Amino acid sequence: MIKIAIDAMGGDFGPEPIIEGLILAIRNNNNFTAIAVGDKEQLSKLIPPTFNDRIEILDTKDVISMHDSATDALKRKESTIYKAIELVKDGKADAVVSAGHSGASMSLATLKIGRLKGVSRPAIATLMPTSENQNTLVLDVGANVDSDAKNLFQFAIMGQAYAQVVLRLDEPIIGLLSNGEEESKGNEVTKEAYKLISKVPNFAGNVEGNDIFKGTVDVVVCDGFVGNILLKTAEGVADTISKIMKKDLKRSLISIAGAVLMRKVFKNLKLKVDYAEYGGAPLLGVKAPVIISHGKSNPKAIKNAIFQAINSASSNLDSVIEQRLEKYLINESSSKEPTL
């Protein structure tokens, strides 16, 4: 049975929504157990005795806050995220979910759990809604501020593998985020990355920002600096549109009546843009599933993040990534002309 380590104290709203989300996940899935890492005195009050056979508590009180630096987490060995990552490293858990400090989660996972063979830098991937009945996987959205062409190539391999193995897409199409569709567009890094990624099956070439939300491709590759700005901009736009619509719908009785008639449409729209539906962002390229959730995650988001972790832990994603990276490394070596 799969065992998930949960950083129960890391979210912005304390342990309540995290434990509530964990209980929701347990009620909907009988195939996993959990280790909730945090203050035992607080957590015991939130977990009904009926769940004691499925939820174990690892007592620790130190919490890495959003104001702490990621390097602090490496020194604070009694913190909740350190302990949760350590459980996976020691083989006592199969995956970890945290809504805490994302930089700390990423740094600890990379150093403690370790990178997959052939991976230079792990990447954070997230799903973006589209106008079609699908989502677009975007990576990297924040793990690496600076990336070279080789990193972007590896992101493409990892993203395509995740889309096939976990999202179960038959032949995921990859796009490289740039400032134009033409091969000549982009900076020096993306131009070089274009040449490398062109070796990968189903590479559609460069895509622009609006293609992400059209569903033109299944996987979009970019560096973490661009990806994080893209992510935060998309969140801001969705929030602003929601506020504008709510304000305008209250201006007249006709608007209110129209809103009532379109209630189902609004509900479907909310499901598409609500981050809670996606749960969290997987850190691809480390030796075990690490799901990084939004600090403001509600119980539904935590539940879905746990389901993500279970799906990844149940798959052969890591071996697929390693095999594909090794294949391209071998092909690259064999294609080089011998020097005299």
C-alpha cells in the first residue's frame, strides 16, 4: 500500500485545511496510508479516532515560514518539510505533499531524495486550463530562474513522459515557449534548445503565450523565470475577471436574472480555472514524487494533490524519464564523428 508523507503545518492557514483534505482523500481512496508531519498536540485534535489506522503522526513543531530562505530549510532538521522529505529518502514513505515553502521543498527534495539519472535540474510542472477539453502542462514554473538549452531539452523529455504516463495522453505534443512561432525567434538559449528538442517526437516548434490557453500543444517548455511570471499572471487575470464579473452582475435585476440562467456555465468555468481542481505541481526529475501545493490550498486542493502523489507513485514515470534521457544521450554520442 502506498504511503504519503504530508507536511501538515506548511500551508498559509495552518493544519486545518491540510488535515481536512487528507481525510477527504482517505474517504475517497482506500489504497494509501499517510504520515502527517507536525505538532502532534494540534493534529490529534483534528484527526478523528476512526482514521488512526490510516493516519500516523510524526511529531515535530518547527515550521519553515514563507519569510524564511530556502537555505534555512537545509539547516533546520526538525522542521516539518525536512522531516517529510526525510521519510521519503529513508524509504518510509513513497511520496510527499507540501503546501509550505516551495523553495525549501524543492531544495530539500533535490539534495535529500536526489535527482534521476541524466537530470541536471528538476522542474516544477503545472496544468493550465484551455478553451478545449484538455489542459496544457507547463514546465518549468519556478524551480530554475536560469536555464540553459540542455535544461530545456530535459524539461521537454520529462514533461512529455509525465503527460504520457500520469496524464495518459497517447502522443503528447511539445511546444517551446518563445516570442514567435518561427524557428528564428527567441533568445540564444531558446534557439539552441529548439535544435535539441527537435530530436524529440511530436515537437511542434515554437509556441506563443496565447497558445497555452488554446490547447495548441499538450506540453509547453520554458525556464522557471518566464514560467513563474506566466503562472502568476494567469492567476491574476483569472482573479480579476472573476471580480469584474461579480461586480457587473450585481448592477441590475436583468444582470442578476441572466446570472441565474447561466449558473451552470459559470460553474463549469470555475472548475476549469480553479487551482484546487489540479491539486498541486509535481517536481519532475527527483527520485520520488514531490507535489508542491499552493500555500492557500483549501481541503479540495490538498485532496487532489494527494491523488496526484498516489498516481505518480503508482506509475513507472521515473524509469521512463531515465530511459528516454539515456536513449538520447546514446544517440547523441553515436552521431558524433570520430576525431582523428
